[in-house]
Amino acid sequence: LRRIFRMIGRYLNQNNSPDTLVLNYQKPGDLKKKIDLTINEEGMDNEWLIKVLRKYLRYSVRTTHRNFSNQLFSAFTFPSFIGEIIATLTNTTMATYEAAPLGTLIEQEIIDKMNRLIGFKTENNPADGIMVPGGSYANLMGLLCARYKAMPETKDKGINGIQFRVFVSDQAHYSFKKMMNVTGLGTESLTEIPSDENGRMKTDLLEKAIKQSLEKGEKPFFIGATAGTTVYGSFDPFREIAAIAKKYNLWLHIDGAWGGTLLLYKNKKKQKLLDGIELADSFTWDAHKMMGVPLYASFFLSKHDGLMLKCNAVQGADYLFHSTENTSLDTGPKSLQCGRHVDALKVWLAWKFYGDRGYSNMINDLYSKVNYLKKLITQNPWFELIADPQYFNVCFRIVHPKNSIDMNEMNMEIRDRLFRSGSYFTNYSVSKNGIVFFRLIVNPNSTKSDYRDFMNKLINTTESILKEKYLPDQSAHIFNTVEDQ
Amino acid sequence: LRRIFRMIGRYLNQNNSPDTLVLNYQKPGDLKKKIDLTINEEGMDNEWLIKVLRKYLRYSVRTTHRNFSNQLFSAFTFPSFIGEIIATLTNTTMATYEAAPLGTLIEQEIIDKMNRLIGFKTENNPADGIMVPGGSYANLMGLLCARYKAMPETKDKGINGIQFRVFVSDQAHYSFKKMMNVTGLGTESLTEIPSDENGRMKTDLLEKAIKQSLEKGEKPFFIGATAGTTVYGSFDPFREIAAIAKKYNLWLHIDGAWGGTLLLYKNKKKQKLLDGIELADSFTWDAHKMMGVPLYASFFLSKHDGLMLKCNAVQGADYLFHSTENTSLDTGPKSLQCGRHVDALKVWLAWKFYGDRGYSNMINDLYSKVNYLKKLITQNPWFELIADPQYFNVCFRIVHPKNSIDMNEMNMEIRDRLFRSGSYFTNYSVSKNGIVFFRLIVNPNSTKSDYRDFMNKLINTTESILKEKYLPDQSAHIFNTVEDQ
């Protein structure tokens, strides 16, 4: 055990060294040769365990590394890492208070806090919520609660014959589409409302679509707005959308999986991005994204206390849910899960440890990096900003004046070379008009100089490709490198 | 960090001491007084972290304790505990090979192995599978795949107007009913087929119900059979059910969340319980139950390679799923989740470490404890066996010849007293005819003498209650204690 704990300490230290690779990329076939994956009749010993764990760490992506800017998460915090270890150590399930007394109370505490921040919980409204394994399931819960509210009889009778309709923006998370299939509504019952150049849902088109649906005799019941879209990090105009939802009596769900964390920021200007969220009916918030908590830490939050229970509770688990003095605390009946991991502990430990202020400072720091990156991009003629960053997504691409060079291919090749070298793990995306661009998610562990180095690395790589493929005769510097600022 | 690791070591050692409580029961209000749950503006320090973790451990249920026989899981194994720590340390998501190269390959290896054990994967059939956060979601995946197979157009068009019908036994897990609501089929479209005295689905009644449904013009498409029911641990007659499924062209899903582990047992007699499972279309298997792996470790396994992908993949996540040489390995598109925790590592480490043989020996040991318990129960006139155990569930109750004593109340009170004393965490259940009984899940950590002590503790507690409430004059021993064997 001691050797393993040393291994963990070493791994965390290595993240800070510039020589450490973010990933040691191997093709699947090569990786299989390096580790014998076959599970055999006979078991292995402790020495094997140590050796294989070392290999696992070597060939895994270091999501906590400073040069990891890929997914909507990166660094995690120490208290939350410990929280996950302790939750695993006690390994209980959240179905009943009996089996998870502290887990239950801690989850309730966080949900109350989040609901107060959103504005769902007020003196007169207790609000509701539950943790689920991922934002997709939180969005599913929103759909289910909305459908139940619109037509409670669907729970028992099914959705027979009713043509429901759901609205999200064309920048919304793809889980909404998946969940249209899951809930039996069908993907074609989802209308994607176009977004403006900043990735925000166009509310005039939303209202138009609702009217059209009503004219067709359909049953529109759900709007899925987004606080922090996956690609651009944009925030829909919630107050306007809420007014439309109210006018047509639709459920407004806000997918704040990515952007919910902004509620912890004490900056009024930025808080405007979240203006009107208290008017929604439900909200998704992933603490495993920017709150530095390991996966899963997703919350489904709802203004409607008790609705989730009515929607999801069924008979037939008397062996599990007994009538006791604590029955009202049992979260199992309102959940879609039976066994449920204690994800609340790691969130609570991190939040208690850093306090609201700690997170606000972290967000402030992230924004200052975003601004620094934006400056680097706009000041250098070889970079082009794709969208003005609202949140921690920075979308830009490399450009070159020579028309014959396919900049889509170029940007993808640069990304691929960096990825395979193991030095940077970043992502790319494609815009509506087919432009391929870098999509950087700002990492709490990275420093401004890391980003400067990254931009120069981009320039060097571009130069290499230009020389190899397009401009072999060119000998001088083609790009200006980014200066220290 | 070192202090926390020492804390973990101490916690695990304490489980072996008879003086350690399984739980330190506190009412919610009292517990809140012991730990300040409020998350504040200002953060806390390392000393607080250590202190609060100690408290968390003190007031949590010790599911790894020898006297924990409550849920369908208990002890976990060391390699899997370490596996979860390492998975958390690297904290990546399973959506793409790119982000989780080893996780992806390891998951595939386990799924292949399980599919071979079930009989889904053969020389001519590659089979399919994915890990999901819990057996309920695995059962949901079964329902979705079956619906897609029966009528692929539901994915886009929804289930408009079609009266689907689903069959499970009255002992099946309640998640089926929950998922009827989720999938928009409605809970009333679920038919619960009565079971026999051993908790096995009555196949003649199943066939009758299918015929009736067809006569009504419905679309029956799914049978959910169970390998190891929650209460009695019974196994449905799969070969007979499969014949019916084939005859009427229905999808057969087997919920082996609890009983799947029996596939690792090298005992032919017991393997008969699983006879015919290779004829099913899909299978649920929770490694976090009897395989000693912390939650979650659920598998959805399917005979139909590629069907899950067709059923669940949607457009709209180009930013995440790129076309690369490894695209075919990306598990995200077939999953309902976007971010997915690397649950595969802990399962793989434990299985590699113990090998098939290690698990077979563990199951053998569990069965010998089941038989020992059965002997104690049947030899003592004050115990009554409720059902002949097929698996690791032992259902029995305390009886007393005096008619005026309400034995339901008595059994519940005994359980409650043991629970509140913190010395034993066991569960109870209610049979069709209203009988309340103990439902013990045999624990790999417990020894035969632990069970002997438990039975004597039951007797002592019963005596106390009898004296206090029903037979205050009785001074002599009312029960025979259980003898050492």
C-alpha cells in the first residue's frame, strides 16, 4: 500500500515538470503488446499489481497536466481526490439514509446551496435536486420531470398518440438528442433553433417554432437552454427564453453542466451571463467540470419540490425502502438508480475547503488567462479568433495569406502533430461554415507562460508543415513568434 | 497525504475487530449537530480536512465489515480499491480512445471475457457491451436495444400510437418499472408474471400473457428474466423462457446484476441455474456486487454487435468524436453518457489478480457459509427458512409457538434493535402473504463463527423482547442457543 501511495505522490509531482508528457500516445495494437490484458484462470501477485499500475499511469492521459486543454475539465483539487478515495473506502449506496446517513445529508446541503445560488430555493420554495452520473442523465431527468408535469398520465399510460415537441438551440449538448430516443419521443420531435454568431439561441426563431408546433396540433412542453455551450462556451438569453416559456406554458430546463460554476464568481459583469436563470424550472450542473472534482459530480436541480419523486417512484422495492422515521430522506425513490455512489462527499470537501471565495478567485484567474490568450491571438496576424470568448472556451485558428494552402487541413494537422508528440492535448472543432479551429479549454493548472509557449509551439509546428509541404524554398521565419508580455 | 493514508489503513484493520461497530447510528438532526455541513464564504484548512474525514469514517456504514449483510454487496478487494484510486487519479473520460486508451482496451477485454462466459461471443459472433453506472441503467439499455430492434423507426419517429408490451416476473428488479416511465412506454405496459414458491417466473403464465397481448393487437417485444432476484436470489428458467421468446420473436434480456457472478463458479450443479442464458439477447452484470469491486461496475452485454451504436448514436458531437484511425474504438457514440468514468480498471485489476480460480473459490466459500446458515436455521425450532437458498440470499425468520405474539412485529423489532446497536446491519423483507423475514446477504468477509454469533445474538434479542413485552414472568432460557458445530 505504501508503494502505491508513493506512486500517487510521484505522479502528481510529475505534472508540474515541463518534461512530463501529457500522453504517451500508442496505437491500440502497440498498447496491447505492452500490457497483457488477458484475464486468466490463475491470478497474479502484488509485484504484478505494482508493475501494471505503473504502466497504466505511463500510458494514460494526464488530465491534470498543465498542457491538457481538451475536455471541459482538467485539474482536480486535492480535497476532492481524497473525498473520492474515502467514498470508495466506505463504499455504500445512497438509496437510503440508513445506508448513507452522512452522504445523504451532505448531498442535501450542496443541493440546497446550489438551489439558493440559482434562485430556485427561496424562503417560500424548498426546491429539489439529486446527483446523477453525468450531465446527460441530468438533462434526461429534466425531460422526464417536464413530461410528467405536462401530462402526468404518461407515467402509467405511456406517451401513446401524443406528438410532444422539444426545443433546444443548435449549440445544445447532443445528449438532448440521445434522450429523445430514450424517452420514446423520437429524435424528430426535437427542434434545433438556430443560434447567432456568438452561439446564443435566437429567441424570435424559438417563439416562431413554438407557434408552428401549436398550429400543427402538437404538444410543445420543453425548452432546453444552455449555460455554457460545449464549443463556444456561450450562454443563451435566459430571461427572454423564460418569458417565452411562461407565455406558452413550457418547462424551461437550463443545461449549466459547463457554465453552472460561473454562479460562484463574484463579478457582476460576468454574472449577467446568467441573468434570468431563476425563472427556469430545472438546471444541470457538473461539479466535475470546472470545480476541480473527479468524475462523476453532476447535479440535477429543480424548482419543483417533490415532482421528481412523483415522476420516478414506483412500487416494488419494499425490501429496500422501509417505512421508518427517516423515510423522507431516502433519495432512492426519486432517483433512476438503485445503487448510487456517494459522489457528494468529494464535492462537499472541495467546496468547504476552498469556500465560495476560493472558487471565485479561481474563476478570476481563469478569466485573466482567457484575456491573455485573446490578446496573444488578436495581436498576432497569424491567428484568428473564431468567437469572442464568454467563458473558458477559446476558439481560434491558424491562418496564412496564401490561398493555395488548405487551412482546415493545416489546423487539423497541427493539432494531430502536437497530440502525437504527447506534449499538448488540445481539441479542435468545426464551425457552421466548415472552418476547422482550435478549441482550448482554459486549465486552472496552466500559467500564462504555458500558453505563450503553446502559441509558439503552434507557430513552430506550422512552420515545419509549411516547409515540408507547401513552401519548401522558404528559409526565413514565416511567422512572428509570440513575445513575452 | 501520509496521515490520510494511515487513516485508510487503520479503517481497514478495524473491520476485523469484533469491537468495531458496523455503524454508529445517529438521527439526522443529531448528525447535523456533530458535523457543520454549511459551506461558507471562507474555506477551511488541512487540519479541518483530517478531522472531518475522521468523523465521516466514524459515522458511515462499514459495508466492508464482517457483520454487514444488508445490500447485495459487502466486502471489496484490495486491487479493486487501488484501481478506483488510480482511475480517479488519472480522471479521464471513456468517450474516446484518444482520451482513455487503456481504459477503452481494458473495458473491451472484460466485456469480451464476460460475453464468452455467457456464450454471447463465439467464433462467429463478436458480441457487444458497455459499462454503465448501475444495473438499472443496464436494464434500460436492454429495453432500448430491444425496442430499436423491434421497430427501428421509433428512434426518430417516437413510439407514437404503438402499444408496446413488456414482461418480467413479479420478483424482477423495480428498475424495469422505472424504465417503463423513462422510455415513454408507461408502467401499465409492464406485465408482471407470477412466480412459483421458489421465486421463479411461471413460464406457462408468461406464454399466456404474450398470447393475450397479441390478441389485443399490442406489440409485445421484451421479456426481462432474472438471474438472482433481489429478495430470494432465485434464477428464472431461462431455457424455457428463451424458447417462448424465440417462438414469439421477443427480445430476451436477463438481469444478472446479482447472479452474473455465478458464471465464475466451476461447480456444474450450480451452473445449471444459468442454463440457457446464451439464448438471451442481452444481459446485465454488476461486478460491484459479488466480485468485490466498489460501485459502479455494471455491464450491459449484448449478443447483437453494433446494435447499441445504431440505437444510440446521434449527430451533433463533431467537436468530440473525430474521424481518426481509432474511431471504431470510441465508446461514446453507443453510450447514453458523454463523460464516462473509467470503471473498467478496478474490475480488471481485481479479476486479473484473483483469476477465474480465485472467484470460483470465493463462491465456493460463500456457498459453504450458505449451507452452514441453512443448517443452523433448520436445526433450530425457533428459526424458519422462508425459501430454499439458490444463491447467497438466506431468507428466514424467528418463530414462536405462542399465537398471541405478532411475529411480524417481533422480527422487525429484532432487526431494528440490532441495527441501532450498531453491531449488525442486516435487512428484512416481506413475502407475498405478509410474512416479515430476515434477508441475509452472505458476506465474503464473514466467517462461520460470525454467523453462529449472529444467530445467538438474534436469540438473545428475541428473549429480551419476549421478556419485556410478552412473557415478563418467564425467567428461564426461552430459546436454545445455537451450538458450536
